[in-house]
Amino acid sequence: MTVSQPSAVEIGLMSGRAGYVLRANDRGAFTVASPTLYPHMWSWDAGFVALGIATVSVPRALNELRSLLSGQWATGMIPHILFHEPSDYFPGPERWRTQVAAARPAGVLTSGICQPPIHVIALSRILHDARRKGGADQELAEEFVRETFDQWLAWHSYLATARDPYSYGLVEIHHGWESGMDDSPRWDSPYANVHPQPDMPPFVRADLAHVADPSQRPTDAEYARYLWLLEQKVRTRYDDTAYRATGDFVVGDVLVSALLAAASDLLADMGEELGIGGGTAGGVEQSRAIARRFRTGVLRSVDPRTGLARDLDLRTGQWLDVESAAGFAPLVCGGDEALTRRQRDLLLGPRWCGHSRLRWPVMPSVSPASPAFREQTYWRGPQWPVLNWLMAWALNRSGEPEAANQLRLAGLSQLIDCDFAEYYQPVTGETLGSRDQSWTAAIALDFLAARRPAQRRPVRWLTSELPRITPAQRDAHRDAPRDAHQPSAVPHTGHVAGHRPPHGRGPATTPQPQQRPS
Ligand code: 2M8
């Protein structure tokens, strides 16, 4: 299917209406994710919202990120929700009970888990806009980067340490909500091991009251598991080590890892350009090291047969083979040009955006050719405009502007009715979930602004970065006894056998120091 440029009238209508939605969802210093279903500030939503707002107002976009940072925990974690005002949203602060956590921030109530690190990607986009505009906008944005550099670095470092204690190069998530793709089939297998216990406090869902059809939302059984994991986080006082020892859900997430790698490279770029982060703390170098480690982890997760990256269940050691959008994580972090080309073709081809049943050739959350695909069920097939934006961004950055533009034009066609829905039925094109969703309006603005991509900075894959494993280590690894908690699917970790992490969880290995690129 070919899609064409929107007309001048359509562009005018869409940008006006998108701006109106964001204005209506603006609560002063922050933007609610949607007016009814999500009446608070969500972490990765805020990143997308900020980059959309930047096309209209750089100062307001920076304020969005500043607000988000006000919720940062002492650990560096940016929480997935900031509850600025009371509402009927469930689970609210009384369920999260973050007062049990020493690291919680003062002055704002938050949830106790996190979401994908899109923020520095948004910030670099805002800086790009500000520099195009020049003058006060540029000064403000550059000053903001200087002011907040260490906070972003702390956020990334949190993910790289507390959430990857054994240096696998995959960020560990403790709840499906941390992936942003709540009930994705990516998580079906790990969720099968999540067993809500009778002592879990009872609950009444509030989300179903805000959607036309309950089948568009996760089921009650799924919700019970979500709340049980929340309970496990509370009972371990939001201490990641304690949760890792007892929690039911511990998974290495490839998309979060790829975003961390890409964002860390961008943070290092900004630090270098502005001459910050090079001091005693070595923030630029730390960022580059994080980027290398997680790019390595993502590329190592790719199934050579499908060309898609895979999540890793760290409880069972199984790779999770699901044809979900997260499989395109390598496109997001780059590092292997042949794989980038393969993923570009796959993405535009008949299993994905080019599938014959799709109303619009836009990135679906699950391949329509997969047995796991469901047209109407939350993250099991429908299209999220922000995912499409992410793929277009990744293609642009990988030096594929034509492919990126195809996704951009298709994405704009999908949004032409200006409902700015939370997500879209991929076969009929029907709008689903919440209406006037902030991040959808925001990416419409970004797509409409259609900037020229920032100068391409190719990320070269240096084979010297790959952790090495000697034949002796490989044999030792092969011969090492396995137990139920030992991932059998990590044969190429480059780790030395014999050092088991605490609590018997994770592979019986410790990482080799990574080599510096030559
Ligand atoms: C959805 O998640 C929330 C829980 O965090 C929910 O269903 O209540 C997801 O789509 C998530 O990715 C998104 O950030 C959030 C707000 O848009 O809604």
C-alpha cells in the first residue's frame, strides 16, 4: 500500500488539534498521559510528550522533563508514575505504599517501578529543535542539559547496575509494566510463574470504567498478577536485590536495553558537545561504557533464524521467542549494519508493516503473522503510534531516511481523523483505548514538523567489544551443573563459570571485563 503526503489543510487541522489536546492535558508543570484513563504523569509518556511539545515551545518541553526529574529516587530510578493530584486511578499511591522505601523522593508521590528510558532520546531531539531555533531557546536547552546531565546519568547508571548486577547487558525488569507493553505475549511465559497469594489485599479495577469495551484491556487474571508483583515490590521495600531473591518475575528486556544503549550514546554526545561530563566523574566515558554493554547484550540476544532480538527470562534461563515489536531492538541501538538492513527489510515486509491485512502500513505491537497476534487486545497486536515513531526514529538514525519516511507518512495517515487514540485496531483502523492520548498527539506534532534527521552518527560495531570466551571457559560452562534458576540459554556470555550470583538466581558465571574498542 502506498500512502501520500497529507495535504496542507490536513496538516493545519492535525497540528492545531494535536496542540489543543496537549494544551487540554497540560496541568501546569506536567501533562497527564490522558484526560480520563491516565490522569497522572507517566515516565515514558512524558518523554514523548516533551519532544512533541518542543516543536511548539522549547521552554515548556524542558519543564516537562524537569517535572519528571522531580520524582527521581535517590537510587537514580525515574518512577513510572508521578501522582501530582488525587484521582480515581488504580493502583494509586495508597496501593504503591512507597513510604516503605528509603530512596523515594520528597514532595511528590510516585509508583515504585520504572519504564523504558526514552527521555534522553527526547532531550537530544529537543536540543536539536532548540538549536534550529537558536537564541533564547538554544541557550535554555543547553543550560538544561548542563544542569541535568548528572541526573540522566544517574538514571542510566541505576539501570546499568541495580538492574544488571551480573553485567549480562540486558536490563532486568521486575514487572511487565516496566516494559511499557503491559500484557504483551512477550511476558506470557514469565507471568505463568507469577502466583498471586491469598494474603494479597483485595482490589477493584478502575480502568474498565474508562473504555468502551473491556476486551480492549488486560483481563482480571492478568491484573491480579500485576498487583501481586506490586505487592512483592512493597514487601521487599523496593530494594532491587531483595526483590531479585524472592520476586516471581525477573526478565531481561531487550527493548529497554536498546533504548538505554541509544540514550547513553546520545547523553555522551551531548556531554562532549557541551564540554560536560568529562571531569573527574567521567560521565561521558561512563555513558559510552553503558552504551557498549547494552548494545552487546541486545545483539547477543538475536535469534539468527528470525533476525529478531529476544527477551531472556532470568528465572528459567529461557529466551522468549515472540514476534513482538521489541524484536527490533537492534534497529534502535544499532551496531551491526547487516542486521540493521535485515531488520529494515523485515519491518517493511509482509510479516510486519507490509502485512496484507493491515489498514495502515504502521508498526503493529505483534506481527499479524504470529499465532500470538490478537487484533483488539491491548499490547497483543494493536498499533501504538509511539512505537511506529520509535521505529521511524531508529531508521533515520541508521541512515535509512526513505524507510523512515514511509513509516512517518503511514503514521500520519493513521492519525488523520485527529482522535489521537491510545492505540489502533490494526486491521480495521478503529481507534481503541483512551482518546486524546498525550503521547499520540505529541508524535503527530513531531511527524508533522518533519525535521531533517540530525547528522547521521553511525554506531560502528567493533568486534573487539564482544566479550571473549576462551575454549576452556566454554567447556567449563558446558560442564557446569545446571539448576532450575540457571539460564541455559546464555551460552555466549563471555563469562567465567563457577561464580554463582547470590540466591541461586542467574547464570553460574561472572562477567569478563569488557575490552575497550580499538
Ligand atoms: C499503559 O500502562 C498503564 C500502567 O502503567 C496501565 O495500563 O494502567 C501502557 O500502555 C504504558 O506503556 C503507558 O505508559 C501507560 C500510560 O499511557 O498506559
